[in-house]
Amino acid sequence: MTDGYETGRHAAVAPAEVARVRTADDAADVIGRMLADLRAHPEAWENHTLESFLEAAQESVRSLPGYYRNRGETYPSRPGWRQFTEVLVMASGLE
């Protein structure tokens, strides 16, 4: 990134991969892909430090119901592993 106004990106995890998450093992696989991407391209992520990632994760948790609403989907009353991984991927690139 050369432009001072450019921002980073989300972790390189396809939305379809996150949509398939149903179990703890599925979530762990997504986290593993995120970790590999972070190790390979740390400065490419918008939130590549723990502090910025956790701040973004906090906001991502709060905004997840609206994210579902904007997609025309019902937010589950009992969020599961899919929502957990959605938060992680969102937090990696939230500005």
C-alpha cells in the first residue's frame, strides 16, 4: 500500500467458506486459513494488530444483526459457529 488513504482488506477467506461453517472444526479450519493469510500478508489486513483486531471484533459483534438484516436474512436467536467466524473475518477488515 503506497497511498496514505488506502486501507487494508479482510482476511482472504471466501464468503462461501464461512457460509458452510456448522461445527467447531469448520470454524477452526476458517481460523487456520485466516492465520495463514495473516502470516503471509500481515500488512495487507486492515486490522493486523491484536488491539485493532479486538476493537473491530467488538464492533463486528454489535453490528452482526444489522449485517444479517441488510442481506435479507434472519439473525439466529442462538448464534453459532458460523456467526463466530463471520465476526472474525469481519474484524480482520473493518475500518
